[in-house]
Amino acid sequence: MLTRRQFLASAAATAVGVAARPTTLHGADAAASPFKFEPARPLIPAPKDPKDWPRFRQQLAEWREQARPRLNYSDALYRQPQFAWAASSFACCFVMLCDETFCDARAGAYRVEEFLDDGVREFGGYDSLVLWHAYPRIGVDDRNQFDFYRDLPGGLEGLRDVSRRCHRRGVKVFIDYNPWDTGTRRESQSDLDVLCSLVAAIEADGIFLDTMSKGTAEFRAKLDAARPGVILEGEGALPLENVHDHHASWAQWFPDSEAPGVLRNKWFERRHLQHQIKRWDADHTGELHIAWMNGSGMMVWENVFGSWVGWSALDRSILRAMLPIQRRYAALLTGEQWTPLVPTENMHVFASLWEQEGLRLWTLVNRADQPVEGLLLNAPVREGESCFDLVAGRELKPRQESGQMLLAGRLLPRGIGCFASGTPAGLGAKFTEFLATQAATSARADTDSASPRLTTRLLAPAPAPAQARVPDGMVEVPAATLELQIEMRNRECGFYESSPPGGHRPGDVYGFNTRTFRRRVAFNRFAIDATPVTNAQFAEFLKAARYQPKHPENFLKHWARAQPPVGKEDHPVVYVDLDDARAYARWAGKRLPTEEEWQYAAQGAEGRRFPWGNEMQPGRCNGGETGGTTSVKSFPDGRSPCGCWDLIGNVWQWTESERTDGRTRFCILRGGAFYTARGSGWYVDGGPRPANFATKFLLTWPGLDRCATIGFRCAADLKA
């Protein structure tokens, strides 16, 4: 299994074609063609000079003709009707299941129809969804990736309902597999067997293979037994020899040539669908060009693990124009009559030609940052055919000269075009209505290339009343103005704002450094609990307040018959979410501490790295030696300058730091815990953490947010 570092290094090498062996031309061909034909690259670069294009197309045809028998290629799985959907799954949306536009945490319900409707308005609709679940949350406690699906609203039945609602709209559903998840709770079955049971239970249509380029032959056999028509789609560049049993693959970070290149796997097997994706890029026109020139697909991904990378109005306009054409003529785009890089009449415009009886279709891209207008294509006249601009949604009346028709139009900056010449039968039924819809779509096209931003705001609950004196069980923290330094590990979920963490590109190594934030804070005098709230204290609250959460899933999961575990009454209460902790604080006349207050109480005015000093020392906190929680007063030598116990290790602690950008809600956890998920850098930070260390914790809904390793302590304002 690849480690995080190995996978990213491999992705970078594949993307730039490190392992590619170029085909060397000989004799006259070498003299005439200075470019190298490189079929080992996942996106075969095209020559810049149009004079080289005929030879390039010939080499493509020869390579394909030789490669198929060499691999003993069989298209048997592509001919099976249950897999036919995959070839036209042109728009796939990567859905974070914690996304507020998809999952209503307060209601514990999914907003499937609203989400799909928004996809139609903004992107032209989705053909499939990837339901992403665990990362970057996994590793806070020992729940594995499959538990994350089980603990979502409604469990597996709720997700099956999501699938069925999607299916009613003609949208397919992928679940996700994280092969690197080997350090959490183990199942009694193999990962593959659990995946198959999930596919059957959820009625999923595909498995997205995170960090993998391919699955094994065993995947295919077991999936076929579990549910017909389930496809595999990997993240890495799919090896050619696996195209026969992988109906789709990601085209992630594939570098393109100046003249649009040819997707190797799509050229090899025309029914193989590839989704273009550069998840950290603000400009997707390059990916859209590849998809359009190759008759292939796009991955729509804006909420990237909790970081916001919104699509520009221009990119959305291009995709809205593309998708209806691709869907209408999917059989054409998966057929054999594909001619890449046909001549055009403008140096910035490139085109592919797709043909079948009674129809020719040209897909065009404008590589320039300025609009292109005028004569674009020159093609032979065919009797009985009419010409249309399918992007603009209008009929063309091309000028004819010497048996050629001259096709003119206008392409937006970095935009696309599509000309069709065909008979009424070739153009298809209800063609007039289709043109009208395309014209309406074209009328709302937007050339704004700026990536939209979201504003993250802090959600502050109603303040608690100030106390006249320090309540029992609390300690006083004096007023001060301090320069706090906060450390966060560099993770893909980002930091405090919606904008993505910088520098994420193939080969970047995530998670092996930290970012420091400096914040000057004026603290009024306040009090904070001397210890985390214990099981016994929480039991007293339940008895007095008769508190019952709206969504009880996993609430106090470790208790038996509504009673704390015997012998653990003075251990910190866990399996409580942020609202459960707030409810306790309100009952006690308190509130949760802000993360800054928590840090001040932990490190004192002198800014200690740990409550007891600047070095980690044994016997000062629960570092996981017992495999579970310990009494909140087990480590008297680990107290902070103000007298707080158990700030580091034992359990993470909620702080009053909930934020949202309208898509992602998150809270900041402090202190670390006894538990560490080992074996992968993709996991959330574990073990005891320094006093100034913060972890961004994405919030989904109570059943998932309640963890075996998260507790809390309270704070209170003190009157001056």
C-alpha cells in the first residue's frame, strides 16, 4: 500500500510522464517531424506544427492497432448493458458529505433534490456523484472509513435513500475507498468484502479508488456478485492493461501540450470515460479543453476537503454549453470515427471531428485569452446536410467555394465551439427544441474568469451571565493582553478561512510541516474549569435538566443503561457533540471557552509550549499508555500555571470556535488525546499536542461528530 508521500510522488511522476518511453521516428519521418510520439503518457502530447498533425494521427492509429492485440485486449465488459452508463457519465461531482448544501445537520437529512437542482443551474447538471465521507476527519478516534458511512444520517439506509433519489434523476452514485486506512478499527472481513456489502446496501453504482490507479481482478469478480453494473474509477493514471475492467478513470494533473493532446486511454478504448481534474486550480479551461477535444468528462469539485475552490463564471458557462451536446451525441463521442486535430482557419483554434452516418460534429477550443471571431473551419460540402452552431444554438448558412463550406462563428476567450453538419435523421429527434435550449444557455454565458470567494464567519452563541466570584471547581485566569502563536498542521482542509492552503500541487508533501498564526488578544478576567467535565458531572446534568438531544445517535455511546461506565465516573465525558457540550454549559450557568482562552489557560502568560514547561515529559499527561481515558486528576504534575488539570492528552476538547462559510462548518479542537491512528499521514493528528496546537475539525452532524476522544471543559466571565 502506498504511503501518502509515495502516492503524491508517484502522481507527480506520472503526470509529467517520467516513465514514458517516446517512440523514435526514423529516416524521412525523423527529418520531417521534430516531435516525439509518446504513447506511454496518459495524455499524449500533440505536435505544435499543423503540418505534423497527419503523421501524429497516423501514429495514434498505428499504436492503437498494435497495442490492442499485444495486450490481448477484450472489450467484453464495455459491451455489457449494465455498464453502458459509464461511457456517458460526463459530469461527476465530488460531494463532501459534510457540505451544508448537501446535508442538513440540524434536520439530520440530505438535500439531494436541492443539490442536484443547483447543479443543473450552475453546471448543466451532474451525471454522477462521489459521496466522500471520511478524510480529513478520520483518525480522531478509532472509527474506520466504513464506520463513517454507517454513522451518517440514517446510516446505510439513509444513504440508500440518497442513491434512490439520485437514480430517479438519472444520476449515478459512487462510494469512496481509502486503502491507506489501516490504523483504525479493523473489520472481521476484508476491506473488499466490506466494500461489496456497502455497495449492495447503499445501491451504489461505482467505487472511487482514492490514491489508487487501479483495483485488482478480485474487485471486479466480487463486485459483479454483489451488484450488477458497478464500475471502478481510480485517482491515479490508469495503466493501459487495466482499461478492460475499469470503465472510468481520473485524468488528474495531466500536463497538456500547446495543441490539445489525446487522452491515451480514451483513444485506446473510446467508451472509457476519463474525468479531468486539477482540484487546486482556479482556472479549469485547460481541463475543459481536454474533455471537449477528447469527448470525455469533467470532475466538478469546489468544496475540496473543506477548502473552497469555486469555479469561475466562465468555467461554469463552458461546462453548461458542453454537457447537453455530449449527452445528446454520446454514442458519437464513444464511436470509432474520431479524428483529432483537424485543420482550422485560426492559429488559436483547435478542433476534433466526430462522424457517423448523416452527421459530422466538430468540437472546437480557443486557446487564446481573447475572443476569436470569423472563419474557423473549412470542410467538404455534403448533399442533404444542414449546418449548425450547437453552442450558440443557431443554424449556419456557410459560404461554399469549390465544394467546400466555410464555417464561421465566435468563441469566447478560452472558450469552446461546436459545429454540426447533418441530415435531419443524423441530427436526431427534437433538434429544434435542443437548439432553442442551447441558445438560451448561450445567452447567459459569462466571461468572468475570477474564482468566487466565500467568507468564513464565526458563529457566536448567546453569552452566559458573568459570575460575581469564581465558581466551585473552576480556577481564575487573570486579565492580560497577549500575543498568541497558534500552530496548525498543513492539511488539505486548510485553516481558519475558506481559501485553500497554498502550494498543493502534484508532488507536494502535505502534513509534514506546520503553519503559525499570530493573534494579539485582550483577555478580560475569566474562570475556567479546573478539569474536563467528567462522566459523573454529566450524569448529574442529565438527571437535573432531563436533557435529550434531538439526534441521539452515538450520544454517550460508552455508557450502559444511561449510566457512566463503572470505575470511570471521574474520567472525561466523551461521545458528546458541540451542542451537547453547550447544553451542559448553559445548565451550569457557564459557556465553552474560546480557543484563545483555552490556550491562555494552558500555557500561561509566559507562553509555555506545554502546561508544565517547554518540553514534553513523561508522567505529565495521558499519552495513550493505557489505551483509553484516565481520571481527570491522574497527572498532578501536568497542571497549567493557573491550576488546570488534564489540558494535554486524555481527550481533545471542544472550544467555542464554530465557523461556517455556508458550505463547510468546522470547530477548533485543542489538547490532543490518548488515541493515535498510525500508518498514514492522512489521519487527523493524534496523541498529546502542545498547548498552542489547533486542529480544524469538520462538522457533519451529531451522530458523526460525537467521538470517543472529544470532551470539553467550561468557562465563565467574571465581573470586574
